[in-house]
Amino acid sequence: MTLTASGHEVLVAGSIAEAMVHLRKNPLVDLVVLDNQFGLEKGFGLIAEIRRLKFLNDIPLTVYTDTRDRDVVRRYLELGVQGFHLKPYKVETLLAELQRAHAKGRLESLIEPAEVACRRLKVTLEQYAGLLNSGAGAAEECCQTVRRLLLSADDSRVSMAFRTMAKQLNQLGVHIIEKLGAQAEDELRRTEYSACTETLGTIDNVAMFLRRRALDYLAVGNSVVNGVPGGTLVPFGQRKTQQAPTPSVLRDNSIAPYVRAILSQPIGSFGTQSILRIMEAPFAGGELTPSGYNWINHPSVLLWFDVISWLHGVENYVDSDVVSMLESLRGFESTMEAVLNRSESNTVPEGFEVDYKFAVKKLGVTKGAILVAAGRIARGGLNGNIPLSLLRQHAIVLMLIGFEFARLLKVTLPHKVAIAALLDKIGLWTVALNEPLLAALALARTQHVSSAVEAEEEVLGISFGAAGALWIKAAGVSNDALYMDTARGTSSVQENGVTVALVQAVKQLALAASHGDTASLNVVADAMRAPDYPLWETLKRHAVPLPAEPLELVELILPMAKSVVWISEQMLGMRSNS
């Protein structure tokens, strides 16, 4: 509590085994603060485990305990701990211990500071970022090679792989990899295959850290990719206290989980020149090139456009049309059962086969068609390394909130708002399918420029919205100017102002609800409660009557947004009991 309140990041362990899991995932921690007593275990045991590992044996340790036993004190001092203190914990003592740990320069000895490495290698920071990416790729490739050879008798190939990796990373000033490689080699020689596998996992985590650091040097920013699954390897130094998010920050961070997932994968080395070559391919002078036209022929993009066309014609559908589409969605029964149970007081018995005719009659043709569209997006598409489920969920949440919000406001043709909200992300979806790395870089860059559009134009040469409008036109989805307006995020046509403003509000709600925390929803809710909120102003300007006061509407919108996220999780198999 003391360290966290002072702006530091803390990992907590209740046993020696748990502590070692943390340290293997996070080998760059600055300080270990341990107790003499871990349940039935002693702090001596943790120190012994730490000292056994080459890449951790120099980590600073300090002991806090309530024991005054001289033998215990002497034993810790003989083990070489940095400090030994009696409880209770004191703020100034803890912070002083952390400062002493920093002063030892352990991190700098494991990974050379960028400015020092650049001077030594005579390269620019941007060039050094490319080298770090290549080094991360080499580390990942080495781990894959060693895993294949774990049970082979060819020790020479394993040793060669480790030494080649260590040599390349040492040249870049990344010395922790050499220690990790030596540790893994020792474990292999002793046939400790489980321990070796754990060490390889630590190398993978360091490689993730190097990629994130390289992106930071490219001004893409660590703020978005911080917290990559598999390890929080950012040094645990002094941090600024995180402030509550604002609507603009939420907007820029809308697909942050997707960014983390893409940038944490072993994509391979990439440099600025290769990125520039990709950038020139799909767009030229604000127009689609042949390559740009090819991008919309991706099966998942075509499916998205087909879903939009399906929703566009919903006014002409009857019950049987929607029932037929629901029946074509394989494995959708459990989702429909969950939705009915959530929306109806009389629940469907578990294991009971869902009657789609009954469901459509209960929900209505239009809402049934909306669920069909969401289900088709959830189930249609590709599997593989690209974490599409994150983008699919965001699209489904946008569409469902758009529809429900429009119904709440009694907007005519609420399904059009759902389509518009879906099309708001068509540009991002298309880029992410064809060039996931570019999409992730553009999204990450939003943390360091004044607007998302500026970031997208820097990386792609065009914004996602402008690209989406071009693709809508090229695909011949509809001549409806509303869809072009919402894709661009603008309102060039006067009568579309209400829908465009509504979609902007939906984007904020969808993002806040997807964050899954009350604080994010409260930020958006507080903004929406203000009388001068842009949506209310736009509705007033267009003489659109509200069914209730804004304050009352906001109280209805918040639980609805949470429910929509829950439904999206059901559709995508992200089962949630909340």
C-alpha cells in the first residue's frame, strides 16, 4: 500500500513459489521486499531460489520482519541482503531502500540505456529501435529452436542457438539475454527440462519488453502497449499517479486491447522503410489503388458488407426471414437462450431447445435481425494469430448500443443507427485484416498526437474513416449519404447530423462499457449529464423531442450498455457471469 500510494508498481506473492513465478515473468524488478515468514516457509528459502538463477542473483533484497532473533538477523546479513528492518513498515525507510536499489544500476547493467547504445553503435534512436526489434525477433526464434530440440541429443545445436542469440543482443547492450541463455543451458545439461522451459518463457517476456521499448523509441508509445499479456517488464521505478480517464483519452484508446495483443506477438522485425512501402500500397492521393480495391475482397470484409446489406433491408423482412437466418447460425442456440433469459422474466429452461419463432416473436423482427447481424459477425471470419475477437466484440457492442440507444430516443429507423455505428469501424476492420501491424501502430500512435485522425494519417497516409468511406463507395454498399458521413465521422449532409452525433455518443458508451469498470462509465455518464452535451445540443437544434430528461436517459443508458457488452461476450464465447 505504501509503495503503490507513492506511484510504484508492486507484485505481491504469498509463497516462495508464487514469488518465483513473478520474478521469472518480470526479471527487471528493482527491489524484492520479503518477510522472514511465508506461512510455513522462511525468507531464506526465497533468497536461495533467487541466488540459484544467474539472471536474478544480483537483484537487491530487503527484509522486513518482527523477529529480533540475532541468529536470524546474522543469517540474512550473511546472505547479502541490502537491508534488514523491523516492522512496522515506514514510508521513508521503504522509499530509501528503493532509492538504494536504483543507485546500484542493475537495470542499466542488464539493458544498456538507449542514449549510451546509440553513441556506441553510432546510430540514431530510430535505427536503434529497428535493431531492438530485430534482436527481439532473434530471441524469439532462438526459443522456438530450443523448444524443438529440448528432447534431442544434439546439445551442440542448442548451445549454438543460445550463443548466437546472446552475441546479437550483447552487441545491442542487452546483457540479460546472455544470463538467461546461460541459465537455460545449465538447466538443459542437468536435464531440468521444466526449469529450462520456464527460463525460455522469461526470454520471451524480455523479447516482448524489447519490442515495447523499440515502439516507445519510435514515438509509438508505451502507454498503449503497457501491460502486454505475459509480463509487465517495464522497470518498477517512480511513476506518475494515473488520473481518471477523460472522454478524449477513452476515444483514443478505443482498441487498446487489440493493440496490446498485436504488438505482443512475435511479428518479426520491421523497420520504418518497410512500413513506408506498405503505406504507399492501398492509397494514392486520397483514392484507392488496385491494392486498396483488393483489400475489400478479403472474405471477412465481404462478410461485413453482406451483414450491412442484410440490415439495410430489414424494413421488408417478416418473421420467417429472420428465423431462417437464425437457424443458419451454427451453435447460436445457447446465445439466444442467454439473451432471452436476460431480457425476459420467465426464463428458458436449461437444455431446452430454443424456438426461434418464439424468440423472434418475443423480440420483434428488427431486433431479431440485429441479433442475426451481430451473430454473423461473431461467427464469421478467420481464426489465427490476429486477435480478431477483440475487434469483433467492439463492432458488435457499437452496433447493439447504437440500435438500443436509438430506440430509447425514439429515433426513426433505429437499425440505420446500428448500421452507421458498424460502418464507423469498417476502415479499421479492413486495415486490421490486411495489415494488422499497421492498424496497431496507427492506434498506438494516437497517444502521442493531438487526434486519432492525425495518427492514422501519419501511419497510413489516410484516416480509417476516410478509407472506410472509399471502401463503402467501392463496394457499392449503399448510396445512402448517412453511411458515408458516419464512416468519415463527419456530417456533411444536414439531415444526417442527428445520427452522426448519436454514433459519436455510442462510441463513447461502447468504449466505457467495454472497459468493464465503473470509473470509465462514470466519466462518460458525467459528460452526458451536462445540458450542453453535443448530442443533446444536436437534437435540440434539429427539433427532435426527447422522451425524457437527459439525466433520466443517462440512468437508463448505463445498464443497457453493460448488458450489450455481456451479450457480445456470449456471442464470442467470452462467457461472463456478471
